[in-house]
Amino acid sequence: MLTLQITKDQVFTLIDQLSLNEQQEILQYLVEKTRENLDDTPDDVVIEGIRQGLKEAMSGQTIPLSQMWEGIDVE
């Protein structure tokens, strides 16, 4: 893999030199890569988490819903 040292301004300057079609292709590529990275947790890890949560729920290891968001700052 090649690593380049390039600033954000340099990237924008290079993108500005491309055609509209090329810019759209780059944007589409970035959107697709972002979507891929949003859910990169392996299925077996997700399934094990679900199993663990179900096991805890079935054995009564729960907390009241009112306490679930304590300490979490949601804006």
C-alpha cells in the first residue's frame, strides 16, 4: 500500500481539476467505503452478543429501562 503525505487543501485542488463525472465517481466510491466500514463486526461476534444478551435477560440479569441511558450525554 502506498501512503502519501497530502493536505486537505491539496486534495480539494486535485478534485476541482476533475470532470463532474469523475468527481461523482469519487463521491460514490467514498460513500460505498463509508457504508462498508459502518458494519465491519464479524457475524459470529454479533451472534454471540445476541446470545449473551438473551441469556442475561432470561436469567433476570436486567436493569430498568429508566437506568439504561444514565451517564450518557445525548444531544
